[in-house]
Amino acid sequence: MFRENERVGIILANTGTTAAPRPKETRAYLKQFLSDPRVLDLSPLKRWLILNLFILPTRPKQSAEAFSQIWTNQGSPLLIISDELRKGLEAELPNAVIQLGMRYGEPSIPHAIDQLLAADIERLVIAPLFPQYASATIGSVLELAYTHVAKRWNVPPISVLPPFYGEEDFLHAWAEVSRPLLREFEPDWVIFSYHGLPERHIRKGDPTAEHCLAKPGCCNHRLPANRNCYRMHCLATSRALIERLALPPERCATTFQSRLGRDRWLEPSTDDTLRELPQQGIKRLAVMCPAFTADCLETLEEIGVRAREDFLAKGGEAFMMVPSLNSHPAWVKGLANMLRRL
């Protein structure tokens, strides 16, 4: 709990964004992102070969074109939304000093730490804005933050916002955002689309090496073996939101997007699912993305543009992407509540 008048420094940590929707800047961003061994968890040599021979020669141009479709006059939507959230939290937590810290790109997590320590804080709070745990997201953020803080002679006490996929404040905020939109849109079907991961990431997170993806229903209940399982967290989020929004479970699906490479990734895929639905008579589709607390390339372009086009091209008639939590008042208050409890 925050002590009375305690001067707390908070880092709102997220993945990050290219500095500009151009190949040069996007290449620099992708190189930093995909050089992370928690993201591309291969041997250093194999990672270097895949990155430099297969990804960086072509992907930056494609990704820059995608970024250009969502770019605003003020810049990256993710940074704009994140700063709006920061300002909202400052009003809720007047004794806190709050900085944005992106794992890749700017403003960086090390820069945010330096700024907060220079502000003479008493305690550092790292808040990864990822509801579900993955080593490639929360794990990577914490590794970088701990490594940078450890270089200091005076190391401040550190608190961490844990995965909040089942927290009341998180679920309530999603309900507040989505309920009126779903009521007005009246979808035939609702997809809960989460960022995908290679299946090997899930297996590596199982300390028993015998549970995750090894048996049917492995994610139905929280156990020591799957406590940090991203897939289990995602399915739990979907179940909780379906119940809270009073959606018919048989008209909902949990899927995974953003596949990269030829390895086996979590299934079912969002792409395949939404292309098949019109053949089943589904004409009005709503998509929610509860792995993202702020709209970004993966929501605005991948779902809002490409998924919409695919669904309509296959015979769908109406498509809605439910906006993320962004800086909605319910999320600002909910996140502030979670931070106060640390």
C-alpha cells in the first residue's frame, strides 16, 4: 500500500513503437525488438541469421506501411494514448511521479528509471501494462529494469504490478468500455483476440514440463504448473468477460493473432477463424483484444483494418473492433486502485 505522503516513482511500461512510419526508423525498432532473446528465443547465431537474412531485408517496409495507416498528426497512437493515461493517473495519484517506459524504442525504460531516480523518489514501481504474463513481455520488461537499476549504488525499493488478467478493476474497465458498444452493435459472434506466442514459449514456462499443452483442459484451472501460463491467463480473461458481459459462450471464441515465422503458434488463429465465420452464417462480428490495454499497431491495423477487410471479403456484413481500455476513466481509476495496493 502507498504510505501517506510517500513519494513513489511509477514506470508505465509497454512494448513500444517505431519513431516514424518509415522503413529506416521501423527497421531500427524491429531490430531491437527481435534481437531480444526473450522474444526470438533461439541461439544467438540462429537469431542473427533469421533477423538479418530473412526479416530485416523486407519486414521494415511492410511494417512501415502498416504503421502509416494508423499514424496521427501527433505521432504514434500508442504513445499518445499512453501519455493520456499517464496524465489521468497523475490526477488520481498526486504524490506519484509517473514516466512512460517502452521496452523498445523511446522513451526507454532506462531513461524513465533515470528520470525517476533524479526526482528523489522513495520507492520505484514498475507497472508492465500487459494483463497476461509472458516472458516476452513482462519478463523482458523486468529483466531490463532490474539490470538498469542494479547499476546504481543506491538501489531503491522496487514494487511490481503483477499480471492483472483476473483483477476486478481490469475486468470492470473492459466491461465499461465494451458493454454499450456491444449492446448497440448486436453482434452475431464475439472474438476475443490475443497476441500469439510460439507454443514452445508456453512449454518453457511450465516448471513441471508435463502439464502445459500436454493434456486436454490444461488451462481450465490455475495450478502451480500453469501459474505463469500465458494461454491460461488469456482463457481466464475470456471466461470472465463472457460472464460479466452476459454473452452466450457458444457465440464467442478465443483466438490468437500476430503469428511470425513457421514454428507452431497458439491456436486457433484469429485470421483463420474470422475468415471461416461467414461460411457459418455469421454476418455481424465484434472483436475484442484484451491482451492490449492501449490501441496500437496490432489492434488498429491488424484487427481494425486487415481483419475487417478479410471478414467482409469472405461474406461478412458488419465488423466492429472494440477499442481498448486506453485512457477510459474506468481504466484510469482501476489502474490507480491496483497501483495503490502495491
